[in-house]
Amino acid sequence: MIGKIKKGSGFKGCVNYVLGKEQAALLHADGVLTESQGDIIRSFCMQTGMNPDLKKPVGHIALSYSAVDAPKLTDEKMIQLAQEYMREMKITDTQYIIVRHQDREHPHVHIVFNRIDNSGKTISDRNDMYRNEQVCKKLKAKHGLYFAGGKEQVKQHRLKEPDKSKYEIYNAVKNEIGKSKNWQQLQERLAEKGITILFKYKGQTGEIQGVSFSKGEYTFKGSEIDRNFSFSKLDKCFGNVGQTTVGSNKQTITAPIQKSVSVSDKADNSFIAGLGSLFSGLSAPADEMPDDSFLRKKKKKKKKQLKL
């Protein structure tokens, strides 16, 4: 069960939309005349005159359910759930209609209600997104409705950008993280799918704070894609190998970081920095180093030349 809430300024467009769909069925109505769509619209509009200062008096809620629950979701059950949802959301003492649609494989209804109640008071929308989520969870548990398994239940073929790219990255990382032994391997596997890994560093140090993923023109933080895709959680998937690989890169990066750097760039930096430390640690052979007595004689000779 998922609730999507919208608010609008005109009842005509909203009512015509929910009742204009093919096979749309008006399951229940309260406080409005139902002889025609026009009568429903006029009924809503008349009540808005009680509170003309409210700019968006139209309340529109879509309640969608999993196709798994379809056998138990009769029209009567859909009405019961919609009315219970409205009571939990404090949408009471007002006009509303409940309309069922058949244009999707999953059962769903549309509730259109007047945000100006029968007394002319405004029905509050404060924290309605948060309350909507809590109420849906409560009703799912109470009525034994199906709990979807997260992103796998999303119909990705219907997504538009940037969500389309986000879910493509989600699937790629989920599939490749278990096949990769370290960040370098993960980077190589994702690169084949057109995805780049970017790291965020703390200030101008080499300490990694976070990870992002880029595909095409879109870039997302790991935690934006999924709560399990933060740097710390993904790094744990590699065990000690992952920590060692990234840790060595942290120690070798000494130049200030001006932008996000990919794993391949980090590997190059590590290699160059390693070469620099290698050459700086070498010393000249002992027989080529001048001794102290030679240096003292050389200084005295210069002083004598200056006096002359």
C-alpha cells in the first residue's frame, strides 16, 4: 500500500481525470451530488466559497496496492481501506469521492476531497507526507497487506530521468559488488556498464569521506541510491582487502584534491607518489660523497681569493 498526495486549485480538472479514465468506477461519494461529473464538480466548488482565501482546496490521494493483494481487494474492501486511511490522516467532516481505476495491473483508487471541511475550516496538510507513510505502514500491518521488497518492486521500464539512471546504477552495483574483490575491480566492472566511481575527500587530505556514482550526465551519492551504498558500508563488503586497497591510496595522496577522483585516477596517483618516495629515499654512494675536511679547505680557499 502506497499513498501519493497532491494538492491543486481546481476541482474540474481533477474530477474529470479520475472519472474520465476507461473503466473508472465511482465506488463511494459523500457530500456531493453524483448525477453527473458536472454535479460533482459544482458541489465541490460551492463549498470552496466558504473559505475563498485557501488557494489550493483540492486534495487528491492515490492509494496503490500490490498485485499480490488483488484477490482480497474487493470494491467494499477498497472503500473500507480508503475511509480508514482518511480518518487516520484527519481528513474528516468533508466532501469526497472514491474512484477505482483498472488501467494498471496493481489495484488502486483515487480519493478526491475538499480541503475546506463542512464547517468552512481548512483541513491541515502539516507533515502530511510523513503521516502518509506511517499510516500506510500501519494499515498494511493491520490488514495483512503485502510488504514490497524495496527497489526490486519498482517498474523500472516506466521510469524517467534521473530516476532511470539511478536504478540502473543500483542494479549494477548490487550485481557487481559481490563479484569484486576490491574497489579497483568494482570500478572496472562498472566502467563496462558506463558507470564511474567518484570519491569525496575530507578537506585537502587523502581521507575518503564518501562515494558517488556517475552515469551519463547524472551523478548520485551512494546513500542517495540506497542506504547500503555509503562508502563505509560498501567498503565492508571487501573485508580487509578493501580497507587495505583504499587505505594505501589515502596515504599516498598528498596533493590538495580539487575535485572528485575516480578509482583509476587514485591508482595512478598512488603509483606516481610511490615512485616519488622511492627516489627520495635513495642516497649517493659513499665514495662519491665529499668529506668534511675537503669542504673546509674549499671554504678557506674562497676566502683568500676574496681578500686578494
